[in-house]
Amino acid sequence: MIDLRSDTVTRPTAAMKDAMMRAPVGDDVFDDDPTVHALQDFAAQRLGKEAGLFLASGTMSNLAGLMAHCGRGDEYLVSQNAHTFRYEAGGAAVLGSIQPQPLEPNGDGTIELGRIEAAIKPEDVHFARTRLLTLENTTGGRVLPQAYVEAATDLARHHGLGTHLDGARIFNASVAQGIDVREITRNFDTVSCCLSKGLGAPVGSVLVGPAELIERAHKWRKMLGGGWRQAGLLAAAGLHALEHHVERLSDDHANAERLAEALNRRDVFEATQHTNILWLKLNGRSAAELIEHFRAYGIQVTGRGDTLRLVTHLDVTSEDVDKVIEVADAF
Ligand SMILES: *Cc1c(COP(=O)(O)O)cnc(C)c1O
């Protein structure tokens, strides 16, 4: 099988399993798992922040982050296509008592600065207190322009707001731009990063930021049921991923780009590719038909409506891309 549904489908490599086997562990709820501490410290340093927290998922990491920034009746500004608004089951509102203020994004994933500014509410008994701006990078695979990241976070700070980055694929953004990841993260108070996507760990995310906010998030993590015991087994995989699987993300980007170029040579396909994610529209044929065609040749993709999503990752080789191109050509 060639699985292009998501970069979450990767299996731990032999070297990663080895690192997991060798990891010293403790009880992380007693705060004495050395491998969890090693991961949290390394992630914080790698992402240019004071402290880090290891959590079960990106959803939990974003939620604990939002809850560290915002209290009951506070509000966060967010793109209405963002994961933290649309794909996290309303957790900020339901569990955090935080009101989302969703904003319409532009086609490139940015939100007009004027639109952000207009949504910041003044002190008034009628309004929720606007506390936080959250951005997402990459978003739908797109890298947010660095000048935009700086302008949007400057604007937020100017209005006294906190800033949170859903950086589920932050290393894809850094590698694609050829810049140190800290250039991106330094604009934000807190950053959430998935270890279980392109980086290839089986489970987990890290939240990084100032020690005070991370300590608060730690308490929320416990309340959310996210206290875990010999979590060092999983932290070892995350540490291995951060140490060995960052630079190679450029292979995924090159594979996705080559696939998009090949598909676009045929009139029936209209591929748009950013970093490791390729969106595919069909001219005059149905997406469901293509999904079936791929399935018959052992290739898995997903679709939403008339658009398919193909994602490259650690377990998709250059030869796999050759095969996908060959099968697509036979459609
Ligand atoms: C996957 C993803 C998340 C959530 O991660 P999970 O580990 O699946 O909960 C958050 N934000 C973005 C942009 C994502 O792609």
C-alpha cells in the first residue's frame, strides 16, 4: 500500500523503535520521567522557548495552550478554516469557556490585518475580552509569508493580545523557506508542534513557550486527562524524530512537487501543491472514481467534495511517487 491520506500514517522506523526500547523512563505524573524531560527541554530549545510540555495530541496541545492564555469569557481570534476553530470539536468553547471569534481568511491562509484589528473588542460590558490571536503555519500545507507573520503578531502585541501558533507542521514551514524555525516561533508566545505528522513519531505533540504559561498548560493537561506515566517510551520517539527527521522534510516537499508537476501535464488534473500537501481537482471526471482507481492499485487518498488530498511523508519513497504517477496516467 502507498498511503497518501495524511502524514500521520507513518510507522516508527527501526532506529526510532530502538530509541524507544533504550529510553530510561519514570512516572511523568510524579514528574520523574527523564526522557519526557529530555524531550521537553530539547523541543523548547529547538523552538527557541523557555519551557516545553509533551502532550498526547495536537488537539490537546492547542487546547491546553488556549486555556493557558485565556480564561472564562475571554475570546481568541482565529481563521474560520483553522484547525483550532474548525477541527477540534469546539474544545476551546466547550472545555475552556473561551469564545472563538472566527475570521474569514484570504485564499493564501492569511487574515487581512484590518479584519483582525476590527475584531478586537474594546473594554465594554457587552463584549467578551479579546485576549489572543492564533495563527496556523503551515495551513493547508501553505507557508504563511514571514512578513505577514511579523505584521500580524506585531498588531496583536500592539493591542495587548497574546499570540499562539498552531505549528502542527512548523518544521515544514521552516524547511520550505530555508530559515531557522526560531525565526518563525520568536513572533509567538506559545507554539504547538506535532511530532506525529511529517516528523514520523507514533504519538504526541509539544507545546512550548514562557515557563509561566507552560506551567499553567501543565495543570490544564492534567485536568484534561492528559497526565501519563511511563510516557518516556513515546517521548523517546519524539526526541528521535526531532533529531533525525527534520531536514529530510525537504524530500517530502520535492516528492509532492514532482507529483504535482506530473499530474498537471494531463488536462484532467488540476494540482496545487504546497510543502508536503497536494490538492487535486478533476476536470470533467469524479473524485470518487479516481479514489477507486487508486485503490485498485494499492494507493490510498482521501477527498472532500470534489477535491482530493495527497500527502507525502517519511513512508513515501521516490519510487512510490513514480508508481503514483504511472497509475494516475492510466486514469
Ligand atoms: C493535525 C493538526 C492538528 C491536531 O493534531 P492531532 O494530533 O491530530 O490532534 C492541529 N492543527 C493542525 C494544523 C493540524 O494539521
